[in-house]
Amino acid sequence: MSLYLTPDQKEKGKAHFQEAVGRNALTRRDFMKGLLAGGAAAGAVSPAVYYGYKAFEGNPVRVGLIGAGDEGGVLAGFHNPNYLQVVAVSDLRPYNQQRIFKGEPTQPASPRKGLNHFYGEKAKDKIKLYPNYKDLLADKDVEAVIIALPLHLHAQAAVDALRAGKHVLCEKLMAWNVTQCKEMIKAAEETNRVLTIGHQRHYSMLYAHAVEVMASGELGDVKHIRALWHRNNAWPKLDDKTKQPLTDKYGPVYRDGWRLDVPEEDRKELEGRIREVGYKSMEELVRWRLFDRTGGGLMAELGSHQLDACSIFLGKVHPLAVMGVGGKFFYHDERDADDHVFVTFEFPGKNYYKKDDKGNLARDGKGKPVTGDKHDVVVVTYSSINTNTFEPYGECVMGARGTLVVEQEQSIMLYPERDPNQKPGDPRATRVTVAGAGGGRTATESSGSTGAVDPGKALQAGMTAMGSGPVSRGYTEEMEHFAFCVRMHQKAKDAQEQEMWRVGDKAPRCHGKVAMADAIIALTSNLAMKQRQRIEFKQEWFDPKSADVPDPGMKPEVV
């Protein structure tokens, strides 16, 4: 991210960030919700403590998994049986029905561990299998569902589940259009059920640390964020036997993870009735991400994650405008989704809107935010391409006093700007240096401090706060918190308390209204690229009770 950084530069950046975390911890008693108190390190706070939930004092929530494909397999692989017990699975594809239990044993690093990993080799005898998800919804043993279907099916399945009395965690993007998002929110309200959407960065402790450091003013005034997710799917796919490049009727076949082969067991079972189950072809069923009718393209699948992160960095504000260019610039096959996208957003800076005495947005008589400094705009750029992987995916936040880089949801680096007013020999803005410690380890050393906190002590405090071990991407935590909210909602004494766990202060961090904003950003970006024009976002779009949407009349084609 931010061009190519050497290993030494990355280690320096990580050390800078750790020091910043520790410096803020040592000077702010409320930092990371009591992570450090009294000026001494107490250890890394757990995600459960930070996000406001705890272990169950009863049975786990009994959940049905609707959609056992790639993303369903990831969610199954990261679920915690102490919070969620999978009691039923639904998928119409025989291939997915088998893989969700077996996982991917030939790929040790795969997150798709399979249900056998959690429930034993006889898991299939314990977990009910329903080819039709409506039969799963009729199962009274199922309390909640996780929906991981192709995008165009999210809204219908979620509304059906809510109407059947189930609580719902639905994968991102929330829905195929904004009208459907609002229908999902309405159904959750009418049925008094918890609805949350799987934008897992809301549950990443890595991003939580980044937001805390930004809130402390470490970066100064932020004017630009650069986000990207580049992949190179332009390499030829080789024949297993001859090792020669494969071709089909469209020409060369590329190593594209979204253009999968159709498994023979699926073709045998479903090809004769493919339109009956709602698809134009077997290819559309298996490769649904490649088609506008069934998916939302790169902005829905990849860009939504990173624009969600950018919004979180900026205080969960809504963008002001978007423009961009996208197209099918490389592939010459059956897909109609863009293979390259380049978009530019205008977000409000911290002074764009006026604030009231409590620090909240000041609003006029119609409830709209009152503009303060209209020139305080943050430009956010996003690109996703299919023909180059020079830079790892991530986000680069650029402020007047420093740059923060989040790389692949696994590490954060901070690079302070040098103070031109400092004389040679003065303590540098770049306070932390990195030296080899032998044995493949890295030692960190600090130069003189520019603040009240000793940088060496701050570095140690920051390293403690960051913890050790693999970095969680937030899948486990989002599912744990969902289960906790479901159980507490069930135990609530009255409607007001239920509301708190559903959409209030205790609710999942990406409940319907929050997730709809992410969908609006992604879907409006697609419109801007399609129309080749700048589109200004309207406040009414983000109001679940308003019928105003950016894409009126747009709905998936019915087969």
C-alpha cells in the first residue's frame, strides 16, 4: 500500500503506530475503554469487552446457514460454537452441500474449515440439510439464520426469514438495490427481530486501534484517503495434463477466482431445471459475481468493504458526491460486470458540518445537517483492477501530520511528517527506529520524545495494547456479538429494552441502517460509472422511512 514499502520501512511504520497507540493510552485514561489505567499497561483488551458483549450463561443460539458457497464456508469456518450452534444448512448445489461439511482439507490455509471441524465427522447426521431455504425457515428449532446467498437473493431471503420469526445476519452487500435495503429494515422493525449485515471491519480490533489513534489527532487534518484492492487474474489457466493454456469459445481462459468451473455433480443435478431454480444457466449459478443481474460487481464485493472502512475513519459520515470510470476493459467472455473500476468520492471533513454543544451534528428544522465550512472536504479514491497486484489491498489515510496505512486487514503502519521547523539534532518527528535483534527478530529503539510521554515507555505500552498472535478480521466477533444481541433481545423485559439490543446502543455495530449506507455508497458508485457523471448524495436516501432512493425502478430481472 502507498506504492511498495521495503520490509524495513514496514517495520518502522508498525513501530511508529505501536508507539502512537501507547502514547495515547498513557495520556488518555479512557483509551480503548480502560485498556490502560493509572499510567500502567494492563494488557490487550478483548474484542468482547471492547464491543460490549460477554460469554453466554446459557445455550448457544441455534442457527441455520442459508447459502453454503464460498462466503458461507468462510462464516462457518470462523463461527464460535459457544455462541452459535449450526443446526441446519440450506443450499441447492450438491457441491456446496458436501463442501460445507468437509471444508477444504487440501488447502491447509483455507478459512473454509467445514462443519466437521467443529462438530465431528458425523456432523451431517446432526445438522439438517434443506435444498430449499424456505423449508429451513419452517424448522422451529432454528432461532436465527446467516444468509450467504448471491446478492440478488439477499432481500427476499432476509424478509422471508424475519417474517418467519428468525433473527438475521446477512452477508454484505446488504441488497441488490436501495429499495430492498429499506424493505429489509422495515421487515425487521415490524417483526421486532435483530437484523445485521456482515461488514466485518466494524469488528476488527486493528481498525478500532486505527480509529482511536486518528481521533487523538495523531494524523492532523485529513484531506485524502486512498483505498485499493487490486488482483491479477490475467494469467492463463493451464490444462492439468498438458500444462498448456486452456481456451474456450471466448478465447483464453484465465485464472479468475470468480469464473469458476461448473462441478459435475451440480450440472447433473440442476442443469435440467436451472430456470426453475431461478437462473439462466449453470454458469450464472456458479459464476454469479460476474453478472449484473445476480451481483453488484467489484464495488459490491470488494469496494464496499473499503469504503465502509473510509467512512469509519471519518466518523461514519455519509459521502457528498461520487464520480468514476469503470468498464469491461480486459475480459472478452460472458460477464457483464466491470473488471476495472476507478471512483472518486467527496466526504465531509470534520468541520464541514456545524456541531452542537454536545459535539453532535447541528440540524435545521427539517432535520438536515447544517453546513459549516463547505471547503473542508476529504477526497477518497478507490480502485479495483484485475490485471496487476503490485500493491497489497488496503487503505492509506493522509493527514497534515502523518500517514496511516492499513495493509490487508493484518497490519497498520504510521509515518509521521517531518517538522520543517526543527533544527538538525532536535528530536525528530519520526521518533522510532528499527534495528536487527538477531534470530530473525526485530528490536525497536526510540529517539528523544517530542511529547510528555517517554517514547520507549509508549512503545512498550502500545505493543501490549496491540497484543500478539494472528490478527482477527472480525468475522468471529461479528457473529459472537450478533448471537449475544439475539439472546439479550430474547431476555429483554420490555419493547424499549428489545429496541436497545436491536438498533440501539447495545445493537450489532452494522445493523440495517448502518449497512444501508454502505450499500448506497457502492450502488451509487456503479450508477456514476455507468452514467459517466458526478452524482451528489441526498440525505433522504439514507433515511429508511423515505421512499427516495438513488436507483428508482431498478430491480433484478426475474427469470
